[in-house]
Amino acid sequence: MAGWTLASIVLAESLDEALALKGRHPEWVALKDGPPAPGFDAVNSPALLRSAGFGGRTVVQKTTAGTVGRATWPCTETPRKHRPR
């Protein structure tokens, strides 16, 4: 995702949860893996996201492989800033 920085990422456990969060926060960007689907702004494809212009926005993301383990933690709608180690 070179060229821009996200404000924060909120991980969703399911597609329904991602869409519900997007519904409560329409300014957020909803991403998912796989083919495009109604209600989602984009798919999680680095090639497509490079020119998407989501810089400075909060992303709610659902991926099959990447967020399942993390999404089992209690969800909070308060985005958390990434803190480099």
C-alpha cells in the first residue's frame, strides 16, 4: 500500500460484522478478500489498493487468513493507531 498511510484498521470477524461497522461509520472503508461484494468499497488486493486513495481513512477489514485469529479478541469500534515496535 505504498503511497498512502491509513488512519487505522479495525478487524472484523465476519462479513456481516464488517458491513455493520461500515453502516455505523459510513466514512470508513470496508475491505474484504475474494471477489467484490455489495457494501464493500474494495477487495484486499495490493495491486488494486495502490491507487485507491484511502489515505488517512479508517479501514474495517475482513480477511479469511489474516484477521480470523485477531478478530477473536473483543471488538472495539474505537480505532487503534498502529504503533511500530
